[in-house]
Amino acid sequence: MNRKRMIKVDEEIVRLENVHSMGVIGDPGCEGLGTYNMKVYAGALEESSKDDITLIAGDLVPAGTSHHYQLIQEMTEALAGNDVYCLRGNHDTGAYLEYFGRKNYALMADDFTVIVLDNAFRTFEEEGLALLSRVLAREDVRQAVIAFHIPVPNHFILNCVSEEEFSRLKEAYGPWREKVKYLLCGHVHSRFEDEVDGIRLICTGGGGAMIEDVSKDIRAWDVEHHVVHFYQKEGILNYRIADLSEDCYGREREKGILKEKLQETVEAELLAHFKYLMFADRARRRGLGRIANLFQALAASEYYHARNFYSVLERPGSFAEAVGTYVPGEEFEHEHFYKMMAGYAREQESPLAEQAYRGAAAAEKEHASLLKKASRMECFEEEAIYVCPICGYVMTGDSAPERCPVCGGPEKQYEAFKA
């Protein structure tokens, strides 16, 4: 089988045969190469495989060591459905050249040309600018995309190269500006589109890194992880944005035995998380702060293990709609299941189990109420939430009651969560 691969670019100009479209993935690895983040990248590679080639717009890895490059290369080659090219981001230091080759190069397809420039350190290299001018001067280049990592000055963000650097870029492409259809960049963990120097600017950083607020106009909840598709339509180079669902990758869910073992692993990791937290609480109450600290750290580690395994199996809805999906489960617990189990425990003369179910039912009712409010995220105004560590009841407001209304636990023990 001729497996598609991550390409190491050795030539300044690479001629591509039978290539008419390109998918672009931004910033897959700068926050780490753990399973939780890599699930998005896996989904992005699947989406980008609809095109003839893929370009990664920088920040493949969190740091430029051979270990990290080897990991991202192996992951990409296992999942990619087409040839994958890269450009260098500010995190892609160290051994980048060894794995991916040239930092400045051009991809020449029949319908369009992509000129890849290195500006990972916020300056364009003379070698790259000279290449840009030579390629644009060619008669067989008619529609070009100039791709680099860090944005040029724009109307949305300040995290960009200087005006002086942009002037150097404009000078290099200036005589052939009509050929430049798009400026393409990454770096920002979001997405926006703008027009600079009369050219469409597309900034895409949604291929793995967590989406973040980047300005008052570009908020994290307005942007999904995504891939940019470039394609020909009636002789014109066009593009479209394809948002990735939270359920963007699911290969492992299709393998019965593996899926079952993953579920068992999640349960085991969460049980270990819970057991370590309980022991940390016992140690803290006995004045053994260092032991408590150890077990809290171990509990956190087990939680992140569980999160990684669960992320492979999870099938969530979109983030904007996710909060409301938790309400039915909470309502079922407090309206039906916990009441039923409390009654059964009473019949079995098991007062502690009955008490636990009744206390939990009261808390689940409050959970459902708060989740209903939070389903309209932009309207949710609760800034302080208090949890009774004795029974788990949840309270809100500017101040908490002196005693928990369910178990009577004192206010001084409440755990406070404040935005």
C-alpha cells in the first residue's frame, strides 16, 4: 500500500500533479501532544483528507525536540489521507529542518500556487522574499496563496508582525499583487478573515489548540475548531471554512473490543482519582499536608488519564449546545432514580444509603436548575457557587447560608467557586 505521508521538502519549487484543492490546518500541537488535544487534530486530518493535499500552518509541536517531531510525524502518517506539507511556527524550533526540510518553498499545482514563507520569529527571511518574487514573476503562476505563521497587521488583533515587516512582504509581491489571491496564516488560536492591502487575509488556528478569546470581537464561544478548504470553481480559487464537530473523530469507537477496554479503563482511572482524593482529604484533616498534597497530585494525574481515554470515546454535541444536554440526566436522578433508591434503602433498613441518596437528590435538583440557566451561556450571571463538602449540596448567591440546608454543615467548610 502506498501510504500518504508527511512530506520533507527538499526543493525550492515543488511541482504537484493532479492537485486541485488544499486543506489547511492551523496550530495542532503547540499546547501539547496529549490524546485530548490530538483528537481534534485527528478529526482535522480526516476533514482535510477530502482535498488533494494538506498544509499545516505552523506550530506542529509544543517544543522543537526530535521526540515531539517524531510523535507528530507518526500520528500524521497514521491518520492522513493525503500528502501533508508544513510551514514553520514559532514553536517549531530545533530539529524542524531535519524532519520537514525547507522553511521557504513553493507548491505549484495546475490551478494555483502556494508560496510558504518562514516568519516564525516575526521577520521574513530574505531567502523567502526573494523566492516569493521569483515565483510570482513566472508566467505560469496566475493565482497565488502566500502562507506564513504569524499574521500581518490587520483590523482585529495586535499579535502580528510589525508594519515594517509587512512593508518588506508587500515590496516583494508588489509588482504582481493581482496574482496574490489570499494571505494565509495561523498562530492565533481562533479564526478570523480580513482584507489587508486589498488582499483577503485568512487566519486559522483551530486545528488542535484550545480555542481562546483573542479580542473583544473574536470570542472563544463564537469559534469552533475548523479546517480551511481551498478549491477551484469556474477557474477561480475559492475557499470555505469547515467547522469540526466535537465528535470529529471516532475510529476507535468502531472497534468493539478496544471500545470496551477503553470504557473499562476510563472507569478504573476515575475510581483511582476518587480514591486518591478521599485519601488526600483524610490526610489533610490529620495535619499531614505533604501526604495530602501527594494524593491530590496523583488524583489529578488519574483524572487527566481518564480524560484522555474518554476523549477517544466521547460523542459530544457542539460547545454552544452542550450545557443543555446535561439537564435531562440531572432531572432523572433527582425526580426518579435517587428517590426510588432512597425508598429501597429504607425498605432494606439501610439508613446511611438512604441518607446519601436523599442528600444527592437535593443537590441534583439544584444542578438541573443551574444548568438550565447556564444553557444560555451569555445570560448566566452566577459569579459565586458554594459546595458543601459534607453532603455535596450546591448553593449560589453573594453569600452562602451559615449552615447547609440539607446536612447542616458549617459555612466555614464550604468550597467556594468564584468566576
